[in-house]
Amino acid sequence: MKNILVPTDFSAQAENALKVAAQLAKNHDCDIYLLHMLELPLHKVDAISSYNDLPEAMYFMKLAHKQFEELMAKDYLKGIKLHEAVEFKEIFKGVFHACEKFKTDLIVMGSHGASGLREMIIGSNAEKVVRTSNTPVLIVKNEYEVFEVNHFVFASNFKKENHVAYTNAVKFAKLFNAKIHLLIIITASSFMTTKDAKSRIIDFVNISDFKNYTINIYNDESVERGIMNFSQSIKADLIGMSTHGRQGISHFFNGSISEDLVNRAKRPVMTFKI
């Protein structure tokens, strides 16, 4: 891991994510790319894209640069190679562009979640990034004086489509020196015997030589609730999941468990695109 992208709106939640990213950067000798998205009306965004010397562009760029200077002077960032970037795009498009440009290995992003009608219609910014990012995304909601991952829950249905996501999860487990707790949730609507569930997980993990894991089969009312309840029961440090990246009407009707967890789980969540 060499490059970490941290989208920031200079809020407390974004700084919580930056503090985690700073610890990872120091531990693994990474650069941090700070990305700020300027939220302007679409007609101004189009104009700024064509005319970089517009007064609106200059004002907001100078303001962002001042905020970057104040943020990058924080003690916890000393010794880290920092870069700043500003994009005049929607956040998920800006993050995608930045990941391509800076060859990002991990996105660390703060979130306060979204709920109710707002979540259904627009979702949180973190959810939008999770839904569209090809790069693993670590969502952080709280402040961590010391960010350690000893117990890493990887929840899945353990079908072949999740092999790439699991391979990436193993890379991060090795990076954190963490034990992976492989987890399948059994619900009334998706019943599977314990024997069949265990057999599926064992067949699945044979793709990797990683052996520092446990196998867990957990029953609950829903997959989302089961993941959160199991993670609570073992005091997990991190929840990992794959995401399909559904968009549009498909996402509205079907939803995504990983995106729901990003909004509702109190623990950090890491997502891996299928």
C-alpha cells in the first residue's frame, strides 16, 4: 500500500478519517492525498471547467487552499507526505477521478450516516462512494486515538463472485496482522443448513493460503442485523464486505447490505467492489 485518498469537507467526521489514515500512512510509509470537492451549482461547475479564471473559482480555490494549510499543519500529520487536490465534480465522480490519477490503494472516508427518507432518496456521500468505487473504501465514523485491527469480520454469501473481494480483504488483514472472522448469516428467507454453510465457506477460502481465520455461521432476522450483532459479540475492530455497486432503480428497490452498513454500523466498515 503506497497511496491513501482521504476526501474531506473539513468536518469533524472527515478529520476522524484523516487521523486513521495518518496512522496507516505512518505504519506503512504511505502518501496521503487530501481531496476536497467544491459544491457549486451545476451551471457554475460547467463554467468553471471552461474558464478557470472566473472569480467564483478563484474565491473557492483560495478558501480551500487556506483550509488545507490549516489542516495539514496538524501535529498528527507531521512526517507524512501530503498532497492536496480540489475537484469541481460530484463527490463520487471526483473520488473516482482522483483514484485513477493518484493510483490510490485505499480510500479512507468519514461519515455520519444517513437515515430515513434522506437515505432512501440520496444516501450519504460515503454510500455513494462505496457504491461506485473500484478501490477499497474504509469508512470511519468515530475518532480513534489508536486504530488497531485485531479482529476483522468478513461477511459474505461465499459465492465465487466474491473471490476478488476476499483476496483484497486478505491483503488488508495481513497488513493489519489481523484475524479474519468469516461470517455467513442465515435468515428465514435464505435458509441453509449449518453443514452446507460450513462446506461452502471451506471451499471458498481454499483460493487463498491465508490460515488466520475462523468460520462463523450466525442466525438472525436480517443479514444486516446479523452482521452487526455478531460483530458486537466478538468486539470486532472492522467489518469487511463486498459491494455490487448497484445504481439507479436497481439500487432503490434492491438496496445493498454493505451500503446499509456504511450508514448504520458504529464500527468501521471496509468495502471491496465485486
